[in-house]
Amino acid sequence: MILNSQIPGGPLAEKWTKHKFDLKLVNPSNKRKYDIIVVGTGLAGASASASLAELGYNVQAFSYHESPRRAHSIAAQGGINAAKNYPNDGDSIFRLFYDTIKGGDYRSREANVYRLAEISNNIIDQCVAQGIPFAREYGGLLDNRSFGGAQVSRTFYARGQTGQQLLLGAYSALVRQMKTGKVKFHPRHEMLDLVLIDGEAKGIVTRNLITGEIQSHAANAVVLATGGYGNAFFLSTNAMASNVTAAWRAHKKGAFFANPCITQIHPTCIPVASSHQSKLTLMSESLRNDGRVWVPKKMGDKRHPSEISEDERDYYLERLYPSFGNLVPRDVASRRAKEMCDRGHGVGETGLAVFLDFADAIARMGKDTVTQKYGNLFDMYKQITGENPYETPMRIYPAVHYTMGGLWVDYNLMSTTPGLYILGEANFSDHGANRLGASALMQGLADGYFVIPYTIGDYLSGKLGESISTEHRAFAETESDVKSRIDTLISVNGNRTVDDIHKELGLILWENVGMAKNKAGLEKAIESIPKLQNEFWNNVKITGTADELNPELEKAGRLADFLELGELMARDALNREESCGGHFREEHQTEENEARRNDEEFSYVAAWEYKGKGNPAKLHKEELVFENVALTTRSYK
Amino acid sequence: MRVMLKVWRQNNSKSQGVFEMYPVKNISGDMSFFEMMDMLNDRLVLDGKTPIAFDHDCREGICGTCGLFINGRTHGSLRGITTCQLHMRSFKDGETIVVEPWRAKAFPVIKDLIVDRSSFDRIMEAGGYVSIKTGGTPDANAIPIPKINVDEAMDAASCIGCGACVATCKNSSAMLFVGAKVSQYALLPQGQPEARERVLNMVAVMDEEGFGSCTNTGACEVECPKEISLEHIARMNREFLKANIS
């Protein structure tokens, strides 16, 4: 199979406009004849469900949460980018495009990223019209702040709760459609498999998380907006329930998985305190606007930071990158923090942390201004660590945050399975090898509000009159597979809890497929993960039954998929013999320890095809073509 | 440290619930309350017992999924946090901790400590939005909005919909939840065209769902993890009055 990205021809700036014209339309009175399933109701899923319903399609929306408002999009703190150029500082659609391509270390598609930059402005208009209280200046106009990887201020924000406000905005649009009946929402329903009819996505099988009932749902097309898979690492900034199951089930039914090894490790998280830790908490990157990152110059210096004088401190980001300073992209900031700690300059009890210091910011702007900008983040830090960041510098360390990899999609956001669309973090599309801050919200909403409503019609228009019923035997077969898998899980009755095995997988991935990877480590992971899969299927213990609310059973099903994904992540990382963005192979670095890309051999998207249990996945390559930007070594110096 | 947990166990919405006692030891003060519960649940699983079901997700205080009634206080006794942000350092060694679900007619128990808060979604469906479609919106800076209004709207909009206000209220009133949403839109020009219908419809559904009346005790404001002010209830009352006489 040759991957066809469906990128339209013509000049970059005209591609999307031209493409929208070329896409086939479904006439307004025919839209109500189509059913669309949307799985996931975060930013991408809620915005898609609402927008598709507004157009007239019948939408069935599914979430394992009790309400769409619980999705983890809600936790995004810092902001959302747009090329409005309100601050008059030289921004433009092309500059946002360029920064995103460069920030992604030239491993994303030009056409997709340009479209994203183009749409970014519509998103802000949409959100303001919904009544989202973005921060404003005294004159009543919108305020912007700067973020990593950019030298302009283009980030719109609502205190440190931008994701919450955008999600509640999308949720408000969604509940409005729920009220009209155009969206039927299924809360606490988890998708456990995809149903194919003649090779096309025509439904899903779900488990009702309260009653345990396995149900089939049919539609003319299926949209997955099910988020990222950072929880494969066990410890991450993701919510506890975030998982790869829907995407992985789709992968096993034929959808290719792209760049699974490319994970974003976010530089500003609260360090791990103990082995009981269940998740890591992110401190918004916006803190790097005013906070200064440093470590003691002396190795193993355990003095209180207040006792370490200015000339004994190494503000290493400002030293290494004078022009971007503390605002270098996330991958660079994370790797440098790890390097400082590996060299013995780490702080705190574990030595796995660096300081993020606000003393200068407080002296410059006053405590009140700092409180106004970052108050809730400071409170959160204090609550978790018991330390007051107004007085003592924060301690931060990188943590798994976002997965750039995901199901492969073409320009229309359709996967390699016809009729199956992937939106938001669940797809691989726009961030290349590294996502810039404040770009996840932008992409999720772009996909949901402004891309899928156009592109899905092109597929559906060819399906007029198609009637899909759950009576089709494909549904019964899939249901039976799902049930037997659940029965097998419950019947193992071994000696280890789900979390115990998950922590072991997390450790393997963090050490070998995390911030810095090498051949030996990856080979070790590829050897040890299948053993752990075996351990899981023979020794996991789940109590309770399948026909009741059973959180352990839910976790077990998700872990089973993470275990398979983990192996693919390691294989993908081993294959990619280069360093790019969030993917850092120790063998491929410059003398200054910067990532060394290999554009000759690896300027492609690695899309993996599932080849059945026990067989290695097959690699397909989508070559990336750059016509509008020159591939350069990223420099933030 | 060690604690004794006295936890509400209830199989499903139909069954009777009971308190059960669980001693938990080897707790570190840096563990969150839920990490302590995770540890207990792992032990229960290994003992072949059913772990305690509780709702939680982001574990950073923003998703609004979690909510336990701990020693008679919603989200525990600290102000301005959710249950997931509660750490064991807030408890005394040897303490008995009573853990219950939210209790309100409009929040029926699903299992153990998990309740059904879909009534909140239905209130939102009645008017918690501006009726615009995707696309065709004016430029975001077309309408200047005074910073002071936006800041106050943001105070209201920071509600996470956890239901602590209802659980703590002796009348199980949802006025703070509804007031926050009505107030957010009342403070913004975007909310004006539908202001009247919004407040009338949301209040009507709130009543239908079985939430009680507000008697201005202010417990909700004290217990709200986002410290949302009673002033938003007052603003909703003004909006409601205005809607009824206009």
C-alpha cells in the first residue's frame, strides 16, 4: 500500500481554499440521512460533534467520562496560539506556520501546518463569540503572551486555565446540540473495538462502564478524538484514565500508527517524590516567560537556594541559548535539564530537579503582578510540594506530556481505514517531532471546528443511501471478540495488580524509550516488553465481575493495549536512526549535544501496519516534501 | 503514618450502603489522599476483595471528576482544593477518616463513592451556552469588553462542576453552580441576547432535577474548591428578577 497524503496541489497559501472547493458536498437536506460516531468529547471531539450536528448530521458521541466537561483537554493551562498579530510584533500566518514547522524539527507536513496556522485566527473568533473569558487589557481588547519556540506574542489565554475555558466553550456548543437531539451523548461508555464492513469503518463496540453491557453502534463514518497515549509510561501529566485503547483497536483493525516513538517530555513538571506517585503535575510553560531556570555550578551542591549566590549559579538556558533563553522549545529545555542532572548539578532530595526561580520577576513586576499572572500555578505547586514558590524557587523536572505520534491521517484527517477519521492528539499530523506550547488546543479545535466539517462530507457524499445496521454479522463477531477478551482478563486471577505491572512497563519505557534513547536500550526494551505482556496475561489479578462497574477491569484492558503499543514505540525508535525534536538518539548528536537530524534518510513519517499477533509491524514511509521552508539545523542560540 | 478509613460501601444504586473499616499503614505525608486509596485498593485486590470505587481523573484539581465527603467536609477540610489535591500530610497519625460520597437527591449513588451528576449536564443543556454555530463569527477584537467584567466572568467560569456546593448545602441547592454560569454570561456582551431565556430555563431545570432552594448560608462559597463567590448567586437572582418582570 502506498500512502497517499491527499495534499492538494498549488501554492501553499491557496491549498486549503482550493481543497475546500474541490471537496464534494452533501446537500443540506441529505445531511440528516447520515449517522456519524464521534468517540471522545475533549476539545477535538466536542467541537467536532457540535459542528457536525449544527450542519445537520446525526451524531452519536461517546465518552468514558460521566460528562464531556471532564476530558483532559481541561487541564491545558497556558494558552492557545493564533496568528492574529494583535500585538503588532510581526506575526503572520506564515510565521506561525514557519515556527511550527521549525519547532517540530521538520518532521511534519507543510500543507497541514499551514492550514492549522490559517485556521488559528478563526478559532479565536469562535471562542470569543462563545463567551470564553480570555484575558484582556484595560482598553478591553485581548491580551497576548509569549510562549516557547516563538519570538512573537501570539498566545491567547484565560489565566492558567485556558484548556478549561476552551473545553467548556466546546462543551457548551455540544450541550446545545444534545438539547436539540442532533447529538446523542453516551456517557461512561468505553469504545473497545472498531467494526469494519467491507474494509470501511462502520461502527464501534462499547462497554457500558456502569452495567458492563457490551453494545454495538452503527454509523456511516467513525471519528476518533481519543487523545494521546502518554500514560503508556504510567507516570505522565495525562489524566489517570487517558489511554490508547480506541486508537490501538483501530490500529489492529488496519489503521496505520505513525511515529509512535515521538513523545513530548515537558520541561516544567513537579518532580517525582515517591514510588507511590500516581501522576505528574505540569506547571505551565508560560512560567518560563518570567521564571529563570538554573542549577548550582558546583556538583552535588545541596545548600538551600537562598544560600547560593548569583555567581555560583548556572542559568544554563540563558547561557547556551542567548536569543531564546528560557523560552527554548520544550524538547531542548527538557534534554538540557536531564543533562544537568546527569552531570550531578540536579537539586532537591533526589537530585532529579532544576530550579525555576521567580525572584527577579517578583523584584521587577511586584508580587501582585506575578500573582495575577501565575497565582493558581503557584498555589498548585505549594499544595503538592508544601513549599512556597514566592519565597523558594520551584523545583521542576521533565515529564511525559504529549504524544506527537498517533494514527496516521491524510490531509482530510482520514486514516488508512476508509471512513475512519482521527482528530486532535490521537492523530500524528501537525506537530512533527515536537509540539510547541499552546499548539495542542489550537490543533484540537482546528480539527474539530474547521477541518472535519468540510472533509467528512467528501467521503459521505459517496455513501448516499447507505444503510448500516448492527444486525450485520460484523457487529456480532466484534462483540464476541470483545467479550472473550474481557472473560480472559477476568479469568487470569494471578498475583499482580494492574498498576504493579503498569509501573514496570512505565519504567522500561522511561528508561529506554524516554528522553534519551540508544540502540542497546531499545533492543533491551523490545526484548523485555513481550515478556511483560506474557506476565500480564498470566499473572494479572482483577477482582469483581464483567457486568458491574469495575475500574480494575477498565485499567486492565487499557494496560493490555499499552503493552502492545510500548513494543511498537521501541521498534519505531530503533528504526529512526536520527535525533529530531522529542526523539533523541544518543548516537546522533552534535558536539554541543544538540539533536542531529538525518534528512537524507529519515525525512519521512514512519507509518506502521499491524500484521497480526506475534508478527512485527510493517513499516510504510510517507516522504515529507519541503517546498516553502529550507531545512536547517534548528538554532535557538 | 497510619490511619483508619471508615468508608461508605454501596454495590449499586439500588442496594443499601454500609460503612466499612479499613486500616491503612505505611503512609507517607507526601502521598495524595488518592494515592493512599490506590495503595489500599491494590491490597484489597490482592486479598481477593472488591476495591473501593471512587471517581477521579486529572488528579490536578481541574477536571471536577473527584469529590469525596471527608470527615464531614467536601473535598476535605482545606480551602480551595479538590479531593485529588489533598495530601496525607493534612491528617494526623492514627486518625480515623470518614469517607462518604456526595449526598443529594439529585446526585444518586452509582457505586461506593461514585455519584451520578448528569443533572448538571441537563441544567447546562437548558441554557449554558451562547446560541452560535461554528463559523461566521466577527473578529475577536470587534467588541471591547472591560477587563474588570472579563475578570469577574472568569472568576465565575472557573467552576469545575464538581458538585461540592450541592453536597455541602443543607438544602442540596445548586445555586452556586447555576449562578456561576448565569453570571459569566450576564457579565459579557455575548450573553445578552439570550439573558432572559437562559436564567429562566436553567433555574426551571435546576428545580425539576430536585435540587433544593438557597437560604444564603454561604456554605457553598466556603467549600467551593475554586472559591467562587456568593455574589454570583446574587447576580443570578437579579437576572432572574429582571427576566420575570421584563
